[in-house]
Amino acid sequence: MSKGLLLMVSAPSAGGKGTILGELFRRDGNLRMSVSATTRSPREGEEHGKHYYFISREEFKNLIDSGSMLEYAEYVGNLYGTPRGPIEQWLSQGHDVVLEIEVQGGAQIKKLVPDCVSVFITPPSMEVLEKRLRGRGTENEETIQKRLDTARKELLQAEHYDYVVINDRLEDAVDDMQAILRSEKLRYEREPERINGLLAAPKA
Ligand code: 5GP
């Protein structure tokens, strides 16, 4: 069985990545989504174990110390991290795994898993981003400003990603994500057996 592919996705907060990934998961049953741990408080409607593992700073530090975090980063005053166990298990089972993380964690993953595929999702404009952030209605003005500043800094990191997907029309953005996955899976180096198997067959 071939090993799954690690798809690392970053986008400024409220860039619309949740909607794109939701649709991608609906279309592709082989995908698995990593559930991160965070010290931030849950937003309305968010569930422990589904959207995040909401834990205390102390619990988070313990997970780091025990080596259970693949990567972690501080973002707008809170810690976010990727639990290692489920990812290694899914990949070895042949599932493709999506990590939805910010850019500092993204840089760590690139070093740890060089054959991961990275995608940066951008909003079509800064105006749209601000509108989405405000429309969510879950953050106060200070946090909105911090998230907008952070978004500008994050856009500067897009150059380190393999692909950029513009989140304008949802259908197009999801098609783009699927196209990336499909072509990445056809790369020679991911499955040299496709050719080696042919060469190993007995001559007619
Ligand atoms: P939010 O608070 O809006 O849910 O997430 C804030 C930022 O943290 C987003 O950019 C999101 O992608 C990122 N994030 C979520 N989980 C992780 C994680 O496990 N590791 C890192 N480095 N960033 C994460």
C-alpha cells in the first residue's frame, strides 16, 4: 500500500479555508483532517475533539515536553499545535492528511516532512478578508486589527509555499485543491514502483 500524502494548508485567518476544506473532504473520502490542540477559548459552535482540543497552557507544555507535538506555534497570544500520533497512523494507512496551520508551524513542517505539499490560500483582496473577519462577529476590534496585521505578515510567507489558491469562487478553489492533490500523487518519486514493477515483470 502506498503511503499517504501530507497536505499542509495555510491561510490568513478568515481567509475562507474552512469552507474550502469542508467541501474538499466531502468530495474525497480518503482525506483525513488533523485536529490541533490550542490554548484559545472555543468560539460558539466549536466542539472539543472536533474543531480543536481546547486545553490549558500547562497541558500544552506537557504535550510538548513528552514529544507528542509534531509542531507548534504561538499565534495572536495563543498556542496551537499538531498532535503527532494520528498523522503518522493515517499516513501509514495510506490516507492523505490535511494540516491546517499558520505559517510558523508551516515552516517547521516543511523541514520535518520535506515531501509534504504546501498550499497557501489567499482571499481575493484585503477588503474581502476584513469583511469576512468582521462578518464572523466573534472577535473584538483589537483582535480583528491584530489578525489583519498578522494576515499582512502571513502573505509575505506565501512565497515559501508550493501552490497558491485564490479563494474567490468556492467551486474553483476546491477544484484547484483537487487538481493539486491529483497531480502531486502522480509524481514519479512518490511511487517509483509504478515503473520498477513494470521493469521487474518477466520478459515475454
Ligand atoms: P483560529 O484561532 O482562527 O482557529 O486559528 C488561528 C491560526 O492558527 C490559523 O492560521 C490556523 O491555521 C492556525 N492553526 C490551527 N491549528 C494549528 C496548529 O496545530 N499549528 C499551528 N502552527 N497553527 C495552527
